[in-house]
Amino acid sequence: MKGAPNFEIRLADENDAERLAFIGAETFRSTFGHLYAPADIAAFLAESHSPEAYRRTLTTPDFRVWIAEADGGATVGYAVAGPCGLPVPDLTPNSGEVKRIYLDETARGTGLGARLMASALEYLRKRFDRIYLSVYSENFPAQRFYERFGFAKIGEYDFMVGEHADPEWMMELGEPETAQIARPCGWNPAWNAARKARILSPQAAETRTPCPTSARSK
Ligand SMILES: CC(C)(COP(=O)(O)OP(=O)(O)OC[C@H]1O[C@@H](n2cnc3c(N)ncnc32)[C@H](O)[C@@H]1OP(=O)(O)O)[C@@H](O)C(=O)NCCC(=O)NCCS
């Protein structure tokens, strides 16, 4: 872990929509941008990381956003929690979700992710019976980060970035003995091989049938 910078965490409100959209879009581009065509990135950012999208989140009942700021007020990260919107099999009505934890590159490895996760889990545990999240199937540092908090994989689904489908893990907090692998969107076992080929050769043509989903957490 790096030296411990002085980050403050507070609950965000509607006035923070623009700065959340800015850091959300920047973090998405720097972490995942190399995986997608520009048109898919543009569509996804407009839908999920626009100021309007964050304004909706900030004004929807039962959603909370925690924002982390460095000395001087620069936004360095945030976490979002709320009711679960994932295609979890047998989802019970009172289920919550860690929707997103995003840190600016300068704030990673400082313990800030753990502090944001603690804020989100404290809220979710009080309000919901079960807690889920989703993570890109090849975001290995984030998967290990979630496993350290007690999340375990329970299934997969296709996460849409524009017209592009990505395999995404669903993870549940605790009770790993109840885990079951579910592939609700017609998972294609050949997909991983096709995806690896695309990363090595981004121009390679690939045909897939995207699976629609309402979950928008990436
Ligand atoms: C995932 C994330 C929230 C974890 O927060 P964090 O405070 O960095 O957490 P940790 O310090 O425990 O580090 C998590 C992992 O990132 C690695 N890491 C540390 N510093 C890093 C840096 N500067 N850049 C990239 N990874 C780093 C850690 O080594 C660790 O991996 P390990 O399990 O192999 O040791 C944060 O890295 C992040 O925002 N990543 C980009 C966005 C993202 O992927 N969000 C999750 C989407 S589901």
C-alpha cells in the first residue's frame, strides 16, 4: 500500500452529479477503454456515466453514493449502493448491491477502496438481507479485492457496453456454500477463446448475439 494520503469520504448529493460523471467516465476509459470500439464506449458513457445518469442515481430512493476527496477537494473516487438490479436467479425482494466502486488511478492501492466498501456495506447490511455485486470476468484485481470482503462468485451474465457483450461475474456476500453457477443469458463456452483473440488482435471480426440486461453497473 502507498503512503496514506488524507482522503475524506462523505455522502454525495445532486450537486455532485457533474464531478461523479467526470471521474466515472475517466475511470471507465482508463480501466476498460482498450476493450471496446469507440462507438460502444460513447454509447455506454452517455447511458451510464453522464451527469444525468448520476443525477438519477442520486435522487432515487434507497440509493446512496459516497464520494472521496483529496486535500483541496479533488474527487478521487466514489462508491454506489442500492437495491439489487442483477439477474440473480431466485433474487429475493430485499436484496442490495454494491453498484460500483471506482478510484482514480492515483488513489488505488492506498486503502481508499476498502474504506468506500466499508461505507457501502455498513449501509447495505442495515437495509438489505442479501448483498450482491458484479465484476468483469477478467478484472482480476477487483475480484480479489471483493473476495477479501467475503464475496464469492455465484454466476455470470452478459454485460452490455454499447452493442458489445462482456461476460460478467455476479458475486454474493457470505454464505459461499449456497453458491451455484448460473449462466442465464445463453453463455457460450467458446466466448473466452474468442475474447482472448480479440484482445490480442482488436481488429479481429467477431460475431456474437448480445443478451439484453437491465443491470448497468460497470
Ligand atoms: C478495484 C478497486 C476499487 C480496489 O481499490 P483499492 O483501494 O485499489 O484496493 P486494494 O488496495 O485492496 O487493491 C486492489 C488490487 O489492486 C492492486 N493495485 C494496487 N495499486 C494499484 C494501482 N495503482 N493500479 C492498479 N492496481 C493496483 C492491488 O495490488 C490489489 O491487487 P492484488 O489483490 O493482486 O494485491 C480500485 O483498484 C479501482 O477503482 N479500480 C478501477 C475501477 C474498477 O475496476 N472498479 C471495480 C469495477 S467492478
